[in-house]
Amino acid sequence: MFNMQVFEANITHSVIDFFEKSKRLSFNEMNIKLKSTCGINIFFENQLELDELIDTVSSNLNVLNEPDRAEYGDFQTNSDLSGNVCNLLKKQNTEPEIIIEPTCGKGNFIISSLNTFENIKFIYGVEIYKPYVWETKFAILNYFLENKKSNLPEINIYHYNVFDFDFNKVSNKHKDQKILVIGNPPWVTNSKLSSLGSDNLPLKSNFKKLKGLDAITGKGNFDIGEYISVKLISIFSKLNGSFAFLIKNSVAKNILLEQNRIKYQISNIKQFDIDAKKEFNVSVNACLFLCSLNKKPDVTIAEYNFYTKDLIREYGWVNNKFVANVDLYLKSKNIDGKFPFVWRQGVKHDASKIMELENVNGHYVNNNKETVEIEKDLVYALLKSSDLKGTVIDKSRKHTIITQKRVGQETKYIKELYPKTYNYLFHNIKYFNKRKSSIYKGKPIFSIFGIGDYSFKPYKVAIAGMYKRTKFSLVKPNNNKPVMLDDTCYFIGFNTLIEAEITRVLLNKGLTQNFIQSIAFTDAKRMITKDLLMRIDLTKILKEIDFDELQLEIPNLNIIDWENYKVKLIKQEFEKNQQLNLFDKQALHTTQAIRNVGISADKQVYASK
């Protein structure tokens, strides 16, 4: 279809012929003719642009390769996909008068909109990459040259950074018309664009209003598509119309997470999952996010298959709880509460090349394939997420060196008590020095994290955080030493085997498993999280289980152990509630003290007057 490139943008035979026949027109005359032909306001900004285009099409050269902009999250929507999206919208009774595409790229959504919707009066396209601006203009001109329409919409294509463009002017101008905000914003994070030296970034701001560490760590690293989506929803949610964006599934989930707090006036929220590998040749979970504007806020989203339109699930907020499957959750919501114990992540050292070992023919070998001569006292069996497959585990393929019994403990003792281990670690000190995480700054040289009294409990109930399995394993000691887990795992430790066995059975019960699956998002990078596990209320599960049923799975269980376990759980819950009440009282006293100081200061100021 494309014959050549002008301004690094593809241009068709029809468009070339149009300019060839009109090349004697001045810049202003050409813009007027183009406005009457394809509806675009200000096709050329100046005479130089027109002259360059005429020179290029006349010489019939400039066949260029397009740059690969995928690293910037620029995955251009193919015309088949944009057409299918618009057809789906039409079947959803979408009939817009105003089309707004905030990152219009090569203009495929604009062309598909022109092909699909009959009542369009205005079109607004914004694009930061100048060659795409030209390609969009050429595509629109080509469309109208091939489709003679008497009713031209007014079209504005802006060469602009989406973060600086004033969409409020568009919103104010079309308050009483039906709007469709449609598009495919960049699929990349702000930190990724920063590392690429891109200026296509919003001004630095904590747009999610995160606090403390969350604001300066990974949770503050937001998706650019999410930022643009939230910005456009906030501007247009009070106007009549629809919002339809191709975004990552994680962005759709984050928008819904915020919806319970912000209550944007959007409803009939739907997610149509697409095959991103097929459409964009990228391995990511992505979807069409669709909602109606200017409606009573919804807090759940219906998820469908984009191609078959089959309903997959409904997820979102139920009674101020965020859930992955509403139907499953309603069947198991009675155990949604607080776990009586604290779930822990395993050991973190960020030096696996030297800290992780295998036992080969009675000798330790590190991940550099070097034989290691060290004392055995600080070496413990290690399990990773991939190892947590069995019901009961007492063997491991890996071992690790545990340099501390608590976070921050000095590691100088190793030199005196375990000289071989010290020499090995010191010989490989470069691996410790190049650890990038800020958690190691100011800490003893061989520091590790995720370590404490809980790590040395002989029995553990554990689950993999990096896999889609929701079954829990019982971990027993290895060579009379507690087994360690790495930081991809979550666990709780016990002093007795019977307590660990009871907990494992309760967590693997059908009721518990259904609950976990109702709140766990399978497309998340880490499906199982501490926040998720802390929502499992063991005391409520106990009410659903009787002793005889439990004894079938734990033959050595006696009634005394069972009663002691229940008492421990109730006591644990009571103590936790007492601590929470104490914390609340202290917070109340602190708040009152601050108020009293303020009142006192006000009195002094008043008296001085």
C-alpha cells in the first residue's frame, strides 16, 4: 500500500497524487484545500514543510526504515485490532460525536473510528513523535480520498507531549456531547523511560499519594499507561460517553484498586483480554479496558475473552475487600479476616553465586562451580519456591550460609569462631560490595535479611510466592537443623510438629483453597503475597472443621493437642487485639496531645494580641 516515506512517515499513492496535482498551491491555499478534503485543521505549520513534502514526492525517493520504538513502550495498534475494538464498541451501543486519542501514534484508531461511527463531529489526536503525526495526517487524507464523505468531522492532530496537553479545554468545549476516549498508551514504566533518557514523562509527582517507603521504592514506580489512563478518566469521567484503552492487565487492576477510594464516575466496567503476543509480539498480559462515563461509580469489573466474548470472571471490591473472583469469594468470604500469626518471607542475601551451595559427593560447591571448604555450623538446607511441591519436605537440593541470627547482628564473630567460612566470604567480598539494594547500606559486611528467631523454628508451613500453586507444604528439619527458605517463599514457624501439621491441613482445606483463589490474581508477578496470606482467618476455619475430620488426615492427632491448638489460636488473637487496642489508645493520646499543644499555642497568641 505504501509507496515511499516523507518526513520518515509512510505515504500512499493516493496521497502522493493529491499533492502532485496541488503542488502549485501556496501553504495557506493547501491548508484550506486539505481542510475541505479531509477535515484536518492546520495540516502544514509553515511553507517550509509544504515545500519539503513537494520536493520529496516529486523526486520519488526516501525509502527509509522505521526506528524500533518498542523500547519506549511504543507498540503500535495494527488496523485489524483497532477495527475490532471499534466494532466491539459499536455493539456496546457506543455512538460518539467526539473522538479523543491522547497518544494517537500512526492514527489507526482514528481511521477505524471514521470507518465505524457515523456521528463524529470532532476528532482530537495527540502524538509526541513527529513522524507519527505526519503518518496520521497522511492516513486521514488517504481515507477521505478513498471514501468520499460529505459530512467531514473537524480534525485536530497535535504534535504534543501528552503530559503537557490541556485536555480540560477539550472537555469544557464538549460538555454536552458524547465523547469516546480511545487509544493505546505506552506500555512502560516511568523508571524504564528515565533509563532510556526519554523526555516523554510527566513531571515528577506522587500521583498515587503513597506514603513513606512506598513512595520512594518500587511501589512509586508507576506505569505510564496507568498515569495517562487515570489522568484522562479524571478529566472526562463527568461527561457522557465511553473510555476504551488498550493497557496491561496490571494497569486495569490498579485503576480498579483506586476506584474504591476515588470513586470516579465510571460504570459498566469491562476488561477484554487480548493476545499481546499475537497483536504486538510482546509477552505481557494485556486487555481492552472499557467503561461508561458520567455514571454512578462501579467498583467491580467483568473480564471477558476479547476474541470469543466469553465471560472469564468478575473481580473488584466486595464490602471494601478487593477480590480476584467475586463468585468464589461470596462462597468463602466468612474466613476473610486476620491470620493469628505473622507470615514471614525467607532469607535474602543477593549473593547467590557464593552464598548458595550444593552438596556434591560430601563437598560443598557454590554457584560458580567452585569447591568450598568451610565449617558446617553456619550452613543450612535451603528451599526455593520451585522446591515447595510436596506435602511434607525434609530434603533439599540447595544449602545456604546463614551469617546472622537477627537483622543487623555483627558478623565479626565469624572470623574468630569459623575462620574457614570467614576466609571464604572475605575472598569473595566483591559480591557483597556490589549489592545494589539500599537495605545493605550501613549494615555489617556479610549481612542478610529475612532472618530472625522465626527462621530457626524447627517446623515450618510454607508456600511458594512465585508460582501459581496455592498448596502449603510442611517443612521438617534436615540433619537436626531447621531448613531455611529463600525470599520467594512465605512461611510460619512452629516449635512442635503437631501444630505445624494441623496448620498445614487447615490451610489446604477446600474452603481455604477456594478463598485464596478468590483473592489471588494469577496474572500478578507474585501471585501469593504476605497481605493475601494475612487475610486467612484460621479461627474461623476452625469452626468449619471437627476433630474426627481432622484426625483422618493426621492419624497421630489426639484431642488434647487439638484443644491446645485452639486455645493457642484464641490466645494469639486476643493478644493481637489487645496490642491493636493499645496502639489505637496511644495514637489517640498522641493526637490529643498535639491538639492540646495547638490549643495552648492559640491561647498564647490570642493573649498577646
